[in-house]
Amino acid sequence: MERTPANERQHLFLELEDEVNKDYASIVINAWAMVENAKDRKVSGPKLKSLNAECAGMEKAALLVIRNHEYLEPGLTPEKRLRVDKERYLRAREKDKADEQL
């Protein structure tokens, strides 16, 4: 897939799909998108708390997917892999938002 403006998250999804598998990529991208989109809409209170709890549950499911060590680089725990991938997602999201404003 060619990188074009505002498709960094799609590209990240494909990278995660190649690095781990489609289940992991779908779970984490959807979980993080759900929370970040709610923050953009200024959702707060019980609704945001509920979304954060749902996201945490989805992250736990993603951890079950990557417990298989073939997906992990040496010295990388499943939890750290999840953290690193979330940082990658947030960077891709910011780049997409910046590209959309051009």
C-alpha cells in the first residue's frame, strides 16, 4: 500500500497484521480508535470511563493473542509490545490528523 496523506493508520494496521496477525491488529486499532475518537468528541464522565474499561478489556484480549513468543522480539514482553504498538498508533493518528488539515 502506498503511503498517502491521512492513511498512516491503515498502513500501521497492515504492518501489525504482518508482524503479528489480523486478530491482534483489528483488536488494538479498534480499541485505541474508539477511545481517541471519544476524546476528540469531548466525551467525559461515565461514558469515557466505560469506553476506557472496554478498551482495557480489548487490550487484554490482544495480550492473549500475542502470548505466543513467535510474535515477540527478544527482550520484549507482550505488555511492552502492546505499549510500543500503542505509541506507534498515536504517532500515526497525529500524522493523519496533520495531513487532513493540509
